Amino acid sequence: KQIFALIEPFAGYAFNKAHSVSYALIAYQTAYLKANYPAEYMTALLATNAEQSEKVATAVTECRRLDIPVLAPDINHSQPNFSIEKGDDNTTAIRFGLSAIKNIGLGAIEPIIAERDKKGKFESIEDLCRRADLRGTNRRVMESLIKAGALDSLGNRGVLLQNVNIILSLAQHQQHLNETGQATMFDLWGEKIPVPMPGLELANGEVTVKEKLVWEEELMGVYLSEHPFSTFTGRTGSDTTLCGQIDADLVGQTVRVAGMIV
């Protein structure tokens, strides 16, 4: 009784009405935004938690529940952070940000995005090496971009990963030409044109779907190209529930759990 008598007055100011009203207002505002602007709300949520892979995975799962597509990172489409992208049929999707990939810093990707916004999409891995400033892109950064699928539009993931050293060597060579003024030449009309760049001789490289999914989960905290359990969904029935949705409402019910051993 003596201890409680000491604690009781604390409630008079620690749990004040202003505190309650503030939290209630934030709850109302966020609920309104999620209900009326779900894509914008989820994009902001992902951007805020971009460095916390567990929260990103939870948010992506919620996006799928809301039928909002989450697109894989793409060197020709992604912004530094999560962004809203309109499809050709005017559908709304959320594009994974490049800096949300582990090991990718803003210093490495901002010059690439600036070049893309200025002169258009990159047509090939050689075009990326010729046009973009890749001085901030080391082997670890390049491998992470490839493994996460950000360069899929420029080449096969296995082939690019197998030839990282060749790609970086070409980028360094091109950077040297740019710095010494040898990257361009004059044509017959006196205009500057880029020096023709030979195509890269890339060795073959193959990766399995399982390897791709392991990389995606490791670097982004979520599977984007497909889910490793997708091949089994037809056998689990229509009443499949995520483990995170099992709560007190299911007390007393029998639940069958399916998973994968890795």
C-alpha cells in the first residue's frame, strides 16, 4: 500500500490527456492515409524503414495483401529509395529503391541515376560502363546490384556475376578515357561523338532459382522475383494463412504449419 501510494500520484501527470490526444490523432491520420492513399502510405512506410530488413519484409507482405505490386530494383527505373511507379495501364506499383539493397550507398548510385535521368536508360552493361560514373562502385557494390536483380535488364544475372572483374575493368578504363579527354572524337561534320566501345566477351554463368532467392532475401530481406514456397501453394489448399496471422482468435483450433528447411 505504501508503494502504491507513492506511484498513484504519478498517473495524474504522466498519462495526461494531451499525450493521449496526440497519439490518437497520429493513429487517426495514419489510418486515414492508409485507407485512402494505400500506395503512397506504404511507400512512405517502406522508405522510413528501408534499413530494417524485417520491417521491410513485413511491409512488403502487407502490400501484397493490399494488392499493391512491389517491383524488384532496376538500374533503369529505381530511385535511391522506394518510389511509386505508374504502369502502362495506369496501375500503381512500388519500386524497390537501390539504396535499400544491403552494401549499396548513395555515393555509388546517385551518379548512375543522374546519368540515366539526363540521357535515358542504359541499353547494355557496356553502355552503363561507358556513360555512368562508377568510381564509387567497387566489387562488393557491383555484386550486390547483380545479386539483387538490379541489373537484370542489362544481362543474365549469372553471366554478369561471373564477369564482375571484366565489367569493373571496362568501367575503370572508360573513366580514365573520360578524364583524359579520349572518350570522344570528332566526326566528319566536326561534332563530338563517343569513341566506339567494343562489346564485352563475357563467359557463361548460370545460377539456380534457389540461389537467386537466397541472394534476394539476404540483400533485401524479402523475395521479389518469386517466393520459394510458391510451387507448393497449390497443394496447401485455399485456406493458407501466414504464420504472423495466427493469433488469439485461433485458440482451440488445429493449425497445420508448412515451411522449408534451409
